[in-house]
Amino acid sequence: AQSVTQLGSHVSVSEGALVLLRCNYSSSVPPYLFWYVQYPNQGLQLLLKYTTGATLVKGINGFEAEFKKSETSFHLTKPSAHMSDAAEYFCAVSVGSGYSTLTFGKGTMLLVSP
Amino acid sequence: NAGVTQTPKFQVLKTGQSMTLQCAQDMNHEYMSWYRQDPGMGLRLIHYSVGAGITDQGEVPNGYNVSRSTTEDFPLRLLSAAPSQTSVYFCASSLLNGGRYEQYFGPGTRLTVT
């Protein structure tokens, strides 16, 4: 069975600083990997995903993530944080060519200070 | 397209009461699922369906029933509500194919059981 670990339930950065949110996965087969963002009292929005091909994936709002098979990681980064980036971020994994079931990490709350 | 819609947005139940959370999508997606979100736990899969007439259990199915009589609708039933079912419930849908396609999430239903 697959699993996802997000290191750090809360991450604090200053506006303009680098954002790094960590995600490690466990899967016995090649995974599909996702980052979702949840703003307060809203549903989840897809930031980016890795399925096959290029390991550096660019998403919306200036975020990107790199799939590193050797490290079983899919860390999310953004060069310069904005106040509007404050939200909760979820890493998720899906395996197999059949169904679409996602297994989520526990989430990381990103706090951005002026 | 309205996307994925959920009703109600908020609900308060007494222990032992029953109710149905409604979920509908207008994108002709085969795959639909229900997740619950609890603080510090991420999203956990309750039940999912890969098409009309087909449902299966996820990670935390106890206390919940589902059915899928049409492609569009996937209601979640709580037979006898318990305080442990206090949570935010999200419905999601996607095309099939192992997570290659984006999952679209509804806005959520916030349920409190007293």
C-alpha cells in the first residue's frame, strides 16, 4: 500500500522568501504524485501533478515540484512567497493504471508573515 | 458547468440521527469519491465508485453507506450519527485512469454531531 509523509505540520516564511514544503512517498510501483492547496473554508485545488515524463513539474501560482525517484520525494517549492500563498498544502499519491484513488499526506500549513 | 456540488454546506445532528450528504457532478466523470477531513489527519477516503451501480470501501467506511444509481449523483448516508463523525466531508470526481486525470473537489459539508 502507498503512503505519503509531509514533514512539518506548519511552515513559516517571510514574504519574498523561498517556500519549501517537503513530501516523501512510499510505493512499490511507479506513482502519480500531486500537490493540492486548500484556502480557508474552501475545497481543494490542484497545484500540480507528476504522472510520467519530465521530473520537474510547474504548476499554478509560481509553484513547482521535482520528482526524485531515488529519494522517493516530491517537494514543493516557490522562489518568493506572497501573502496570498498562506494556505494548507496537501501532497497525494495515486498508484496503478486502474482507479483514481488518492492517498493524502496530513497536510502542511504555510504561514506567510510581512 | 457547475462542477462538483455538495449540499448542505453545514449540518448539525444529534447522536443517533441519520442524514444524507448530497454530491452531484455535471462533467460525466466515471469516478466519484467521498473523503473526510479531520485536523492533522489530512483527507481519508470513505467510499468510492467507478461507475453507476459500482461502489467500494475506502480507508474509513464504517458508519457510512453509499450508492450510485446515476453517473451524476453519489450520496453519502450516515445511518446513526456519532460524535466521531464530526468532520468536513468532501466529494470528488474525475475521469478514470489511475490518477492521470485531475480530481475535482466540491466545496465541502461541515458536519457537527452533538
